[in-house]
Amino acid sequence: MIPIHDENPSYSTPIVVYALIAINVVVFIHQITLGAGLDGFMQLYAVIPQQLSASFTVVPLNQPVPELLTLITSQFLHGGLMHIAGNMLFLWTFGDNIEYDLGHFKFLFFYLACGVLAGLTHWFFAMQSGVPTVGASGAIAGVMGAYIIKYPQAKIVTLLPLFIIFTTVRIPAIYFLGFWFVQQAFSSVASLGTPTATGVAYWAHSGGFVFGAILGVMLGLLSDRR
């Protein structure tokens, strides 16, 4: 299922959402141009749980980019075209409303904080993993967690493939996002003991969603700005 857009359009331009999408696209284009240097770039700016664990001790890493900073830089890296396309679609679909409700600056803080908390959730369950973790998924999961709290009954226009044809259905957000979260939660539990076997940081998705719902309420998401 692919969400197209919601039925609660914002009444102001979501400049932060647009800026985040633009930055992610520019960084991804830069990644494409790196060629053989891409691995080194990922090692430098992605979250690597093993190195993050070491940074919390007295072990000097002598890294040009502090490991804690990678909790933010990794949010703007992606592993492929489908990875970034899916993430940006979900950010565009759900982000505008939350930006309107929180305001531009508060939304930016909220987005980055959700990404950091999602990254730390993944780290907690994979502390000794040496696999680089990248993507805006954790931050966007936070946006989705906030959305389900604020707009549970909003209809999500969803593109649904049926064999060789496509149709659209309108699904309430509480079911669309609820199903997504349950799927991520089950996958998170299933990944215990083999947290990097699938190449997907499910715990980052689950953690981002939960923290997004909590942080959104703490930042005044439920106050009526409309």
C-alpha cells in the first residue's frame, strides 16, 4: 500500500518539510557521485552502533565526525533510490500537518529529536553491530506517531495494487498507521539476537513511532491551532 496524501491539508506552507526533502535529495545525489568513496562516506556519517558504544567509554576513536553527531547526519543518508523515495513520500504525506500544528521551528526540533531517539533505540538493541545505519525512517516514524495521535480518523488516500491494476481506497489513519506500527513492532521482536540480519533497523522504526507520539504531545501537538 502506498499513501498518496491525507484529507487534512495544512493552511500554511510546510517549509521545513520541503527543506528536509530537498536536503535529503541533494545529499543522495552527492552519494551517487562518490563512486568508490561511498563506503568511506557512510562509515564517517552513518550510525555504527559498535563505534557509538565505544564513544560512550574512555576509548578514543579519533574520528573526524563525533559519533554522537552521526545520530543526526545519518538521518540524511539513504541506501538506495527506493529507500529515499519511500521515506520522502511518507514525510510529504504526514509531515505538513504536524509542521502546521507544532510550528516550523518546533517541528524541526521534533523531527531531529525523533531521529536521534530512533537511532538510540536501534543502538540499544544492537550495541555491538558494525553495520552502518542510515535513513530518515526513524524521524519520519516519529512524524507518523504524532499523526496517529492528532488525526486518527483522517482518511489516507492509498494506492492499492490488485494484480495488474491499481485502485485507490481511503483508509483511516488509525488503521493505516496502526497496521504499519504493529508490523514494525513484530519485526523488531523477531530481529532480537540478529538485529542486522535483514538490513532493516526495525527497532528504529518502532522507537521513532512511540517517541514521536510522546514527544508530539509534550510539545503541544494536541492544542487547537486551527
